Amino acid sequence: MAFHVMLIPTLGCPSNCNYCWSSEEDSPMMKIEIIEDVVEWLKNFRNEPITFTFHGGEPLLAGYDFYNKALPLLAENLSQFKPAFALQSNLWLLTPELARLLAEYSIPVGSSLDGPEDLNDLQRGKDYYQRTMKGYKIARDNDLQVSFICTFTSYSIEFKEEIFNFFLENGLDLKLHPALPSIRDENPEKWALSPEEYGELLIYLLDEYLDHLDQIEIKNIDHICKSIFTRRGTVCTFVDCMDDTYAIGPDGSIYPCYRFVGMPEWVMGNVQDHPSREDLENSAPWKFMQQYKQYVDENCKRCTYIKFCRGGCPYNALAKSEGKIDGVDPHCTAYKTIFKEITRRATKEMLGSVSFGVDSEDTGKKSKPGVMALMIK
């Protein structure tokens, strides 16, 4: 089984999105010596495949020279673990030279757009759209695979049809994030999307997806269908992520997830000390996360969806409760809504005569696909 190491070269970012919780203006920059320590640490840490994701802040602030050294260090010295790479960036700092380097290592890039230019820039800042699309063109010209995350907020949810059509008409696949409250923010709820609205959004996107199945990919719906079909979570939101995901901050500090990077109380250790799994398990953050896991086991045990939900994201739960364990992911209501709806439709399709998107023998016409088409996909 693979595990995931997120590398955070800096929490700095040139953009200033209204709802962002993951950037710090004065954040230091990771030095290449930290990558060397990551290599030495992981050589004897665990004998499993590794996926590295460069995240931030804005990871491209680290510059070409950093990646030109870091990528071969990781790929060649940890080759026995078959390392794979990914990167999350707003693409503003992408150059053709850097794009060619990323393409050399087959690195898929995730970026962010919240919809049409006016709406996107209202949420993410003036000129964000044009600067990201300029980087997107450089990426495409150099054969980089780019997908986009769209953050729905309490404001943009009113424009869900316009946003979906933007992605559809521009041939862009879609992964959505609901805007979340932040442990760091003094006004955490301002942009946050309510669980009820998020649940309704997921149902809306499910229907639109089935109407345009050969034209767009909505990754959230794919992941949820796969989770229901396999009876286990397939993305970090719906699994016991502790001990399978680590984040490394700019100074080499190790955290349970990139969303905690920069918060001293969540430091589990440092790569410069080459900690063992036992060392990390003795840290206060690891023990706290185990307490959360036990809370989920006890409070969600009667839930139909516990096996493939696991209470949702621990960070979401802790952000909502100001760092205390007294509830699960506040989007639980939304998750239950879409899990229930997809399960209901799949059951009806399997027991009835709904087509999976194949030609009808009676009419010769292709019927509208059902959710089983997504599960089979």
C-alpha cells in the first residue's frame, strides 16, 4: 500500500484569496538540505511506494533550481519505493523551462479556478484568472496534465449553473471543494459553505454529470461512487489518513497533514532527526488524532456509511470545534445526502430496467446513463 508525503516548500503565496487558510506572508523557504534529509529519513522509514505532492502556499516560489535538484534527489535515491509526484499550484510562476522539467517527471498539476473570470476574481483577487490561464497555456504547451479545483463558497453557490457550464464549455474537468472554516481565521465562517447547501450542490452536479458523461469529469462524484461500490474510502477525506499521510514544512517539521503546517502544536517531529514510525506515534499530535479516530468509531458506529466515510476529514471537524474533539466533519450531512442518493439510484437501477448507458433494444437509441455507469467507469 502506498503512502503520501506532502512537501511544503513555503506557506508564502503571491495571490491573496479571500477564504484562504493555508498561506503565510512571512513563511520561510525550504532549503534543498531538507529534501536531502527527507531522502535519508524515508530510506528506512517504511518499505512501501511513495507519492510526493508539492503543495503550499505556492510551491513554485521555490524556483527552478530547487526542483531541478529536488526531483532527481527523490526519484533516484528512493527509486526502490517507485516514487510518484504531483504538484498543486496557481501556475502564476510557471515558466516553459520549469514546465519541461515537471513534464520530464510526468508530474500532474492541480490548479484552482472558481469559475468565470469575474466570479473567480471576486473570490480569489484581481487578475487571478488571467495569470492562472497564462500559466495553464504554458503547461499545456509542454504536455503537462492540469486539472482544476473549484471552491464553492456561501457566495458562489448562487451561481452553480454558471460555474458548471464554464467548466463544461471550456473542456475542463472539475474537482470541487466547499469553502471551509479555518483554525487560523478570526472570522472563519464568512465564506464557508453550509453542509445543507453542499449536499444540494453534490446532487445537482451528479445530475449534470450524468447528462454530460462524455464531456466532463467531476472527480468528487467519481470518488464517492467508487467508495460506495468498493465499500471503502478512496480519497483522504474518507479514510483513516493518520499514518498514511505526512506533511513536511519548510523547516523539515513533520505534521499529520498539510493543513496543519505552520502550527507548532501539530509538529510530530523533524526529518532532520530521521524519526521512526514509533517516534511519530509517541508524539502528542499522533495521539490526539487517535483519540479522534476512537471518537468516530464510537459515535459513527451505527451509521450506514461508516466504512467508506470514517467521519470525514479530521481537520474539518477540529476547525469547526476550535480544536476540540466534540464532533465529526461538519459536512457529514452533505456526505450522507449524496451517499444515500447514489445508493438509492444504484439499487433501483440494479433491480429495475434502467440502462447503464447502452443502446436500447426497443428503440435503438442510447439512454441516459445511470449511476451504475459511473461505478463501472
